[in-house]
Amino acid sequence: MLAALARGLMGTAQADEVQVAVAANFTAPMQKIAAAFEKDTGHKAVLSFGATGKFYAQIRNGAPFGVLLAADDETPARLLKEGMGVTGSAFTYAIGQLVLWSSQSGVVDEQAVVLGALASGKLSGKMALADPKLAPYGAAAMQVMDKRGLTDKLRPHFVTGENIGQTFQFVKTGNATLGFVALSQVMVDGKISTGSAWVVPANLHDPIRQDALLLKTAEANPAAKALLQYLRTDAARAVIRAYGYQF
């Protein structure tokens, strides 16, 4: 009976919960990490996925998130400056990689010649990218096209997703012939899972540093603090790395 009581008390002590705003590109790895986090610690992370820009607005308007896993480092810095984040809690949990991807094999080669073909009219179809005003991966995609000198010619082909998750769906379903998405969305076990892709060289866009932040609303929440610690563990980093992120 004493053993059962101890287990019951332990379960009560560990029954903390935290609402987590997660950048859409980090959906798959965070689902795995959250499951392992709950199993290993007893805490529960309730996940919401979307565009970092929208999460910023929601947090400013009182959304009950305790942790933000952003797709950039600027949004957490802004929230800290505005007094909505806990000083000293921000850190880079991953550095994202951009990829130009088509769900069809043979469309995108390793040099992304397809961009020029689309710009010149030799290839028809739409090209998806996330809204550059809301999503850092969309901003990075614009930088790539700017450096290639193709932005104006490609603009008529744009179909814009609210976030990188919606952008991926445009390409996956064939509503867009190709698109700029997160490598994490198309990578399984260290390889591109399907279709054809060009992993964009890092020198063609600003680094996509993705920062985590403890929000003031969860400053005393044990689950929130434990989650941020868990993201730094070898177990969590192994999952993050498996989806193509760097550190």
C-alpha cells in the first residue's frame, strides 16, 4: 500500500502541463520529442503548430502559451524586449535547412536548374513558398531567388502558404509543382523520403536560427522549465538531427 501511495504522489507531482507554440517546420520532430518527454519526465507538452509571426501576435494578445519554439531568433528576442519572455531563457534549439522540393521524381535536380526553366516559361506550374512576412523559411526562400536574380520572373508562379506546413501541403498534393519547404518535412532517416529535391546551400540565405523561449506566463511552471532542459539532452538532439537540422 505504501508503494502504491508513493507512486500516486509521484504521479501527482509530475502531472504538470505546458502549452507550447511550435513553428510549423518543427512539427514532426517535436511530436516525437513531446512523447518521449512525457514518458521520461511525467510532464505533458500540449502542442500547437503554426507560423511564428501568428504566434507572436497571439502571445501579445494573451494566448496561454508557456513556451515558444520559434522558426527564427528575432521573434523570441522581440518578446524578451517587450517583457513577455523570461530573461536568460532563450537559446537556439536548431538551425533549419531550406530545400526546394517536388513530390515528383526528376523535377528538381541538385543545381535547381528548374528555377530557371520555370522563370523562362519552359516549365509550367506553381511554386509554393511560405509567407515571407510571417515565416522565416519564406523569407529565406525570397533571399535565394533574389541572389539568383529570378524573383520578378518567378513571382507570377508563386502560391503562398500561411506557414511552412501549408506550403508543404501545396507541393505534396500537387497544387504546386515544386516549392521551398523545410528539409525536416521531407527527410526520413537522413534521406529525402520521396520526390526530388535541392538542399539550398546555406550561403544563399541568412541562417535560420530557431530559438526557444520561456514565456513569463510559465515562469513558475515546472513542465515548461523541464521541457526547455529536455530539448538540450542528447536524446532530443538525436531526434532533431535526424530531421536534417543543425546546431
